[in-house]
Amino acid sequence: MFIFRSVVGKLWLTIIGLVAVVLLILGLFLVNYLGDYFSQANDQKASLERLATRFSVEAGRHLNDVQFYSLSNEVLSNLAARMLIVTTDMKETAAPAAGADNVLPFHALDFFTLGELKQVFAGQTMMNQITSDQANRFRSGTGYLAVAVPLRTEAGTIVGATVVYQSLQSLEATQSYVLRLFIYVSIMGFLMTTFFAFFLFSRITRPLQQLNKAADLITQGEYGTRVPILSSDEIGELAKTFNHMGEELQDSIKALSQEKEHLSSVLRSMTDAVITLDAEGTVILTNPQGERIIQEWGQIHWAEPSDSLPDEYSRESIKPYSGRGGSYDAQQIPEPLKPLFESVVVESMETTSKVHVLSGVWSVAMTPLYSRDQIRGAVAVLRDVTEEFRLDKLRKDFVANVSHELRTPLSMLQGYSEALLDDIAATPEERKELAQVIYDESLRMGRLVRDLLDLARMEAGHLELNFREVELTSLIKRMHRKFTVLAKESGITLAVVLPDHPLILHSADEDRLEQVLTNLLDNAFRHTPAGARIVVKAEPAVLREQPALRLEVTDEGQGIPAGDLPFIFERFYKADKARTRGLSTGGTGLGLAIVKNIVDSHHGTVNAQSTVGQGTTFTILLPCDTK
């Protein structure tokens, strides 16, 4: 039962046991006492017999003296006794004694039978005892001890019997009192024990229960819980200590919460992704950027890293991962981070590397987490360096392309100039042809330098634009006439699709727009085979919920691969690195970059859609009002 497992029950049982032991010891003493008392009661019979014999001798001397009998009963009343005289003819002589009301008057036949009295008349002494049960018939309820001795005259003749009976009420009262006292003491002992147990419950266990309840509330997160201090004893000191512990714990939790919130704020404000892993490689903490990476990478089916990299990425310390087959658990460490994690756990040192995931490049720094002297996990910091790699690749391409574009005409200028100086050309026609080549290459170098200067001014924001109203329809028709001869020479059909009403740009630079169309058409003619078609189309449109004009240049050339489309507007970017120019005025790789900068300066947009083998469409949206 619960009470036997509680402190109150244990204290109650302990006190009950102590009371039971005390009562047992008291009972042993009472048994010894009552034994002595009853041994004295056995001597009472002999004493009563001697007393009866002496009174019988005196009664024989004072026969028929009522005053003697009265005085005798008065003396015997002090001993709770009474005397009566019975003659041989069964006549009784008795006189009441003053103060003898505590002994009821009985007759000789109440104690002895007639036969017993005759034996007394014959000279024998008889003794009988009437118990309390036997006395109930006389409505007494008290036991008596009676002695009958022969009554003799002075001459020695037996004339009757002297009967002395004594009440046993004192002995029975003592027995009953002791029994009642023992019962009362036992009951009071158990009642006091129970009362004391409940007193302990209110004074000891109730504060302990309050402490237990407060401890449960603290475990549930209610760190402000306190217990009342009801006393200054050990329990009160325990309550004070508990409250002090709660205050310290609350302050510690508050400080930890502030540190955690501060750390969370720092992690949330970081632009880099942070992923914390335990010793088994399970993700236990991330910031929003890290969580986004885990979600994105968790939806990818991973293949083993390959040794091949796209051309636009450096191979330095990059492990490429693709999405071909396999499976991945989003709750576990992302597949590209597993080799780094295993290296950190085994070598117990910081590791940095770069991984190529699909079309992105990530710089990863992973540091081990220590718990005392054991590694309990790792922290990975990931930074998206795709743009850095792309810019580095563009820088390298820019240097390589500029070097190539300048080296080729310079080599030709140097070679043909040496030929002229060495008089290799034998005829004026040959010298003229060499001079023409030198002239064409100088023009090509001039265009390259001019384009570089224009692009540099555009990117620096120093491009001068003369904004005025421009009729786009007239501009497109003029461009059509300009490229008609080239179209006939190339065997390409050049078509223009325009609406019936004029297309007006209220604020634009006509010369720069002509440069945009020239670059786009030059690019289209360069990559469109003979017999194909080029279409220039213009129509009204909407840009950012404002009126605009849409300009499209569509060719039926070989198209641009999907992987190259995001980079075609970069400087010197060429989708087909091995493409040879069929025209003497080959492209510089800067035309589309210039187109994008001019369109951006007009607050418009330009994009390209292409399908390999079918052609390419460049779409330009220009707002009618440039503000």
C-alpha cells in the first residue's frame, strides 16, 4: 500500500511499534504485580479464618449481647466484613453496625448449605467463596469470602456457629481497574500515535511534498517556481536552499537562453551556410542557409564523384557531384560532405575543400567539435563561390581572348610588312594585295580596341547617351537596307515584320540602338548557313506594367547549347570555341556584351532562346518612356 511506502506511514509504524513495546513491558510488570497481589489474596482466607475464630471466642463470652455484635460489625466494616451468629436451631443473631453500608446483609444459608452448617455445629470450620456471577442472584454483583467456625460457650459447649464474610470487591475492582487502565492506555497510545503521525504529515511531509511539486514544475520548465518557508528548522533551511537553487538555475537558464539567442542571431545573420553534425553524421543544428542547402541537396539522387569538370570551372580541389541514380536521406549528412566529415573525424583536424554540386561550386571548411578530449561531431561552413569561379574563368577567358584577338592581326601585320620590306611581292598587284591585308587587319584591330573602349565606358557608367524620340520602324527598315547586300552575298533571306502603325520610343539613343541591331544581325549572319532565313520583328508590348516595344531577331543557324546560354552576354564568351569565322570581319566576342549594356542603359531587358540545330531568337524589351 502507498501509506507503507510514505514517510508518514513509516513514522506511524515506527511509533506504533514503540508504543507496542512500551505496552508489552508495562503488561509484563502488571502481570508480576497481579501475581503478587493474588498471592496476597490467598493469604486473606487464612487471615479471615483466624479473625472469625477470635470473634467466635469473644462471641461465646458475650452470648445474646447485641451491643457486642454491633461493635464487632462496626470493627469488621473497616475490613469490608460482617459477622452473624447462627444457633444450632438455625436462628440468626446480627446487629447492624454504623458505617457498614458497604457490606450487604446476607444470611448464613447464602454462603453455606444446611449440611455444611451441621458440620460446623459438629466442630468443623467451613470456608466458602461466592463469585460475582453467583452473587448476581442476590443483586449484589460482588464476590464474597465466608468462614463459619463453631460457637462455643465458656464451658466449651457448641451452641451455634459464627459466620464472618468479607467482600472481595477491592480485589475485583483492582483487577477491573488494571484491565481498564491497560485498555485506556493502549487506546490513547494508538490515538496519540496517529495524531502525531498526522502532525508530522503537516509539519514535515507537507513541506517535502511542496518541494517535490516545485521540483516537478522546474523540470517542466517553470524555473520561477518557489516554495514557502514555513519554519526555521532543517526543513525551512532546505526550502531556503531549494529557492536559492531555483534562482541560480533560473539565472543560468536565462543566461544560456540569451547566449543561445545570441548564437542563433549570429547564425541567422551569416550569409554562409553552417551545418553542425554529431559523431554519427546526423545533422543537429543549422542556420537558415544551411537548412536550405540540406533541403535542396536532400532532393538530389547522388552518383559517385567523377573526375570530369565543366570547362567553366577550375579543377583545383574541386570534387564534382552529379545527380544520376542513388538515394539520399535528408536527415543525414549530405553526400558531398561525407568525405570531408570522415577525414575530420579520423584525422581530428580542420579540413577545407571545394565541391562542385550540379552547376554550383561550394567552398567547405569543416572543423571538429570536441567534448573534453573526444570528438563529438563537426561544424561545416559552406560558401557559394560559383560566381567567384565564374568571374575567375571570365577573367582568364578575357585575357586569353584579347591575347588571341590581338596576336592574330599583329602576326599578320608583322608578316605581310616583312614581305613588303623584303620585296617578296614581285608585281604591283601582289604588293597591293599585301597592303590590303595589312589594312584589313588594322581595321580589325581598330574595331577590337573601339569595342573594348566602348565596353569599358559602359561598365564604368561613362557611356554618353543622347536621348530623344526615336521611330523604331524607320530604324529597322534602315537596318534592313544596310544588310540586304550582305544577305544576297551569303544566300540568306532577310525579312522584316512590322505593324502598320509606327513604333515610337519617346526617349532613346538611336545611334546606340542601331549599334545593338548591327551587333545582333552581324552575329546572326555569322552563324546562319546559306539558304536559311533571318527575321527582324517589332511589336508593342508591356514591361513592368508599362508600355514597351518588343524587338526580336531570329535566325535559323546552328543554335546555342543550353549550358552556354547563361554566359553568352559575357565578354569574349563564345559558345562554339572551335568555330571558324567565314567572314573576314570576324567577331570580337564583345558584341553581345555591348548589346546587354546598351539595353540596360535604356532600362530594358534582353534574353535569348535557342535550340541546337534550329536557331536562336534574341528578344529585347524597351520601355517607351525611359525615366
